[in-house]
Amino acid sequence: MLNLVLFGPPGAGKGTQSQNLIDNYQLIHLSTGDLLRSEITQGTTLGMEAKKLMDQGILVPDEVVIGMISNKLDSNKDAKGFIFDGFPRTVAQAEALDALLASKQSVITGMIALEVSDDELERRLLLRGKESGRPDDANPEVIRKRIVEYNTKTAPVANFYKTQNKFYSIPGVGQIDDIFASLRQVIDTL
């Protein structure tokens, strides 16, 4: 089973590249953002609480996210693998994900990070906010807070996977097809 963590700050292109990976490797896309937005759209209690936190650029509690991921894994037992997009975001989440996968006789195959400068991220997110109407992508102050949150809490997750020799980094700037070719080059060696 091919289980990939697609890693990078908000706006790095994870969603775009995830779709290419799904099409090429027949993987299941597991985006915690999509799972949470689905809860928000459905108007669930979890969704409303998550929306309040997301609009402020604050991460949703780990136990909620792990529970959603476990349910998604269980409902796709015959999958060729999963792309974890936007998760794990902290070392504690990475440890919890490893434990969850171990309980299901699986592991993370590799983490691939899309590297993009903070200025480019802000530009991309503001553009996405205009197109999508997402409030967390429309406010420069919230965007900067999300980037700082990523740099302080999420970037250390790379070290977690480095110690397991599962970390790979590629530039996330350039033509979409070129970035995808770089991703495939890494994945095909795993």
C-alpha cells in the first residue's frame, strides 16, 4: 500500500498535486480540510466549531481529526493507498497517525514536501480567496497567521519523517506538470 503525506504550507499546491497523484496512482485523497468543510456544509456541531477555529487560523483538535481519518481508512479497506493532505500538522499528530496505521497493519511510505516562499503563498491564497470565497483565504492577516502557525507547529513534522528516512522535498513553484514530474520521480523510487 502506498501511503503518502503531501506536505507544505497553505497554498503550496497540495490540492492540485493530490488530484494528479490520485489519477496516476489510484490513491484515495484524504484531506482533513475537505473532511472538515464537509462537516461545515452539513451544519454539524463539529462543523460549526471547526469553522469558528478555521476562520481564526487555528488548528482543529487532534482527536477529532484522527477519528475522521480512522473512519475514512475503515470505509476504504481495499484502497491501493492514501494521500494525506494537510495532515499530520504536528509531531503529536504524526505519532498518532503512525499508531493508527500500525493498528491497521499499515505505515506511511513517504512524506513529500512542496517548498514555496511565504510571499508566494500569500499571493496564491489571496487569489484563491477571490475565486473560492473562502474567508480564511481572503484576509491577509489570517493568511499570515496560518503561515506562522505552519512554520512553528507543522514544519517540525518534517524532522519526524526525516528520522524515519521518509522525508523528500521538491520545489512547489513552476509549471504544474513539472512539479508533478518531480513528485512522480520521488514516488517511483519508494
